Amino acid sequence: MSSILNWQLGKGIHKPGTSSVVGTRYWRKCDDGRLQCDLCPRHCRLRQGQQGLCFVRARQNDEIVLTTYGLSSGFCVDPIEKKPLNHFLPGTPVLSFGTAGCNLVCKFCQNWDMSKSREMQTLADAASPEVLVEAATALGCRSIAYTYNDPVIFHEYAIDVAAAARDKGINSVAVTAGYICPEPRREFFEYMDAANIDLKAFSEHFYHKICGGHLADVLDTLLYLKHETSIWFELTTLLIPGENDSTDEIEAMSQWVVENLGEDVPIHFSAFHPDFKMTDKPSTPPATLSRARKIAKSNGLKFVYIGNVHDSEGGSTWCPSCETMLIERDWYKLDKWQLDSQGCCRSCGEWIAGVFEAGPGDWGPKRQAVRLGR
């Protein structure tokens, strides 16, 4: 499929391995002559030729540019549940892609080979927004996901792809840490239909020490999504032993979510495995994930999921009213389906928050790599 697709869609594809540079809008000139990037709360101040911490935004002459427009670390068709989104068009395929770099410095990054890359060779694939949307259409994808590294840093490319996708009836899904300033945030999420926000912990100490960021900025993004947009979003927290998995922290996080975002927001507690700069930490025990799920549910959250381990009960969707299993999941394979055409429980009629159709998609657990740049 990928070779046929490449042949059909070759016209208009950027040449792989070449940097495509575009100007950006969110920056200003400082009194000392440096240019300050105002895309994210890091506010990198750059002299001529310098790159921001994200690596992909840089100063060239008298402007801040994006140096990776149209370039990607790869394209892949995934189940939407892999993002993870359990309440947005379950069972449907999503064309996923990312670039390189990141505006946080998480020591536990599970995609560090892409998000922490400083090598342009990582960007082996490339596609214009129009070609990428053509590919999604040809592959039968209902959505395009901006993922692997944070789409905030390829703001202009993501928006152009999302605008082209919307014209063709394809949804856009942002998988992001939500570390972005208010003005570019407004523009970015205007083009998104769904999001999974990586709420990395619920302490400023963790964000500062482990991620090089600030919790308050992420919470501000969550409040914005809830109260100023109609975007469907879910949360994910990777639980790291001894760092962000205490009962007190999970209690505080889940209580904040209920009070500020509502009881219908799904949250995914995912298992950590040793990686990048935290290879000294053990993998997350299944008991920790189960404890977190129990705490969050006891605080009123209706939809709490367990990820990165095999746990059919913790991965399935249950009716919060009558406790009927509504969507049975075995990893990314969907089995039982007990929602009616209105997204309500067939047993008791309880409405389930989310974006559902009369039945699930049939993509299943498949993962299909796609080459668009060669």
C-alpha cells in the first residue's frame, strides 16, 4: 500500500532531508537586539543563528522561523485508541506523524529518539499539507494526529495540515503537553477537533525538575479547552515510581480535574518503562495503575483508564450509572459494543460523553507504516 500511495501522491512532495523554512508570527524584538519567541512559556531569546530549546524554531536574520515545515520523522496509520483517545470515534484509523524536537526536556521521554533529536536526518519523510490529506483520504483515515513529538513546536505546519484536512472532512487530533502561550494556543486549537493532553504530574516540583517547565501553564491550557472551546479532549498521566505516583498527588490531581474540568473528562494512567535519562527507575507496577484508577473513580471521575499494560477491565469503557461494559477493549482491539446510535448505554439509557457513531470502526489493532517522501 505505501509504495502504491507514494507513486500516486508523489507530485508536490517536498524533497526528503531538506529543510523547509517558513516565517512565524509569535515573536518580538528585545531591547538588547535579541528576538524573543512567544510561542511557548519558555520565551527563548535568540541572537542571529541561534535555535530555541525546541531545536526547530530559530532566528534567521530579523525573524524567528520554523525550520522543519513539511518534514516528518515518519507517517503511520494507528488505531485512534493509541493516541490515546477512547471516546473519539472508537475503532477508526488515524494517520499519525511528528517532526523532531520538543519544547520540554522530560527525562523520561518515551519518544526521545524523535522529540529529543537534534539531527535533521531524523526527518526522513516529507509531505505538503495537501499531499498529507490526500494520503489520509486514500488510506480511509477519519483523522490526522499530530503526535510523537509535540505539535505545538511545528505550529504553522500543523495548522496548515489541519485546515486542509477540515476542507476534506478529516478530523485533526493534537497529542500535546499543552505547553503553549495564550495567543498561539487560541489559533492552534481553532483547527483541532480532539486532543489528548499529557498532564505529566500534579506538582510544580516535578514539572521544574523533570520536565523543565511549569504546571500552571498546562493547567491554564486545560481550563481554556474546557471553558472556551468545544474540542473533545482526554488526559494522560504516565505514572513514574517514586516521582508522581503517590496517593496524595493522584488524589489532588483527580479532585482538581473533577472541580475544574468536570467528571466526564476521561483520564488515562499509563505505565512507565525505563527510558532516556530515567533508566534507573523501575517499570510501573500494575498495582500502582489500579490504585490510581480506584482513587480517581472514588473522587468522581467517570471514565478512568489504564494504559501501556494488558488490562481489559481498566482499558474498557463502563457505564457510570449501571456498570454495564459499553466498549470492551483488549489492547487496541474492540469487541463488545453496548452504545446506541445516540451514544447512550443500551441497558439504562445513560448518555456517555464523547464523539460516538452508531457503531465502532473496524480498523482494529493494526499499525501500518506509510512512506510519503520517497
